Amino acid sequence: CESVILPFKWREEHWGDAYTRARNVFVFLKQGHSLKAAAELAAGKAPKEGKDWRSIGESFRNQKLNHGRTTTPETYKKQYLPPIEMAIKLMAARYPPKNPQDLIDLCVKDWPAGSVTRRHRARALKQFLEHAVSREGIADIWMPPADLKNHIGAANPKEVIHQEGDPFDDDQQILNLLNSLPLDSPYERDKDAAQKWLNAFQLMAELGLRPVEVMHLKIRKDPKNKEPYWWCTYQKKAGAGTTEPRRVFPLPLINSDGEVQKWNLIERWKAGLMELPSCRENKMGEAANTYLKRRESWNSLREVMKKTQGVNIVPYSFRHSYSLRAHIRGVDAGSVAMSMG
């Protein structure tokens, strides 16, 4: 029979703290953790120091490919590598997740609840964390919950999903893609379209917007410091209601040399230099996908990422990359969620 000792003295003045701790332990027990792990989670203990999550990833890969019920390299690249790479990046960030639930949620939240991709990612992360605890000695608090239903969620059968996809590998990949647009085409029509779509993709990447939201942007002025800021009027209907118009915070990209990419979007917008593609509002995502599919650089990148990593990039990948970029830079999840609507 497993037991743990709570660090409180048997005195009346400690009764409240002990009772609260016991209730918190019970919550973690119901999530599927062992008693020892639940007690450590309730105490807010951090994982063991000095563990290299990258090496744990390599160990897990070796285990999946060469031991037990082995997985083919193709299956590993498609189903395991993308979420595990994302988890490793998050754990290497300045402010990494503090528990397995937060880590799993961050790695699956950009995919629709109940979707196949979200389910595969959650299950892959569960196996990865179980390996980290049982084979690599990571603290027991990192043992994932036995039941993943709270992480996977349930799909809304009435909702048509368009945004499923993965983030880009890094900001430089986005910059290379945008630099490949035919801005110097000898054909005026192609050049004009390239500039309009460049404007749209820059907004989607730096502001983390849905494609449709580039058509719902305004500039407002802060009443205190008089600085201009982005405001999105788009209201997305969801199961719990409708999202509110919101302030959007830019998160500039950084190239492979560590330099901040300065697109001066607000200044260009105010000067009337940010003309966007003309299409029906509810067709912006489809139009973006159609334009990209006609670009050799986009198709080549998609093919390479699909074959080598099992990663699927789509127009929503600009938005997904904003979310990942924000967490890697230590922006708290609440602020990111508010900005992204």
C-alpha cells in the first residue's frame, strides 16, 4: 500500500494548510497520477535538474524503433516526431511548463478538439513522458495522466475544420517562403498579387491571425501613451458563444542570425501601403491556400516537411507558429490566448 507524509505539524494552526494540500493531492489522484506523483504535484515540486530533454527524445526514438512493439521510421516521423520536437522546444524555453498536463495542452491546443491529429499528438506525448519517468529518471510528477480525454476533447460535429496543420520549424522558414514570392515578376498582375499576399502573410505571421482576420483589422490609439496598436473586430462563433473584438499584440519574427525582422506593419498600414487581396470575407482561407498551392517554393517545402518530419503546413501554420514562438520566448499563455482570440 503506497503512502506519503504531508509536511505539516500535528497542530491546530496547520489544519487548514494540511486540509488544502490533501484535497489537492486528491485532485491529482483523480487525474490518474500515482500517490507519490500526486503529492509532488500538489507541493509544486519541479522536475530533476540537469536532464537533457533532447537526449530523452533520442532515447525514446531508439526505444520505439528498436525495442518492444517497434514502429516504422515513417510512422515515427509522422506521428511521434512533430509533438515530441515541440515538447523539447517548450521544455528548453526560458519558462517551461511545470507539469505534464500543461505540456500536453500546449502541444495540442492548436488543433481542433477531438481531431485525429490532436489525439495522435496527445498519445505520443503520453508515451514520451512515461518513457522519461520510467526509463530516464525524470521526477514522478512528470508521469502523464492515464486518461487523455480532457486533453483531446470532443469535436463539434457541426463545425467544418479548415485549420488543422502544424507550425513551421522556425521563423527563418517563414521568411524564406515570403522572400520567394514573385515581387519582381515582369508581369504586373503577378507582381501586384504577390505584394498583396505578402502583406496578408506578414500580418498573419507577426500578429498570429486567422486568414479571415486580416480583413478585420483597425488601428487604435492608446489613450495614455498615444501609441497606435492593432485592433481586430472579427468575432468567431464557438460552442460557448462568440469571441469578443480584441487588441492584438505583434510578435516580430527573428531570422537565423538572431536579428528581429522589422516589417513596420503599423506604419505601412497607416500610410495606405498594405493593400490586401480582394476576395469574399469567408473565402480568405481558401484563397490563401489556392495562391500558395501555385507557388513552387510552398509545394516544395510542404513535400519536404511531410516526408522528413510528417509535418503538415497549411495557411493556418502562420498562426500556429505565432503561438509556439510566443511560448518559446516566455510570453504567458493567458496573454497569448487573449491576443489570438
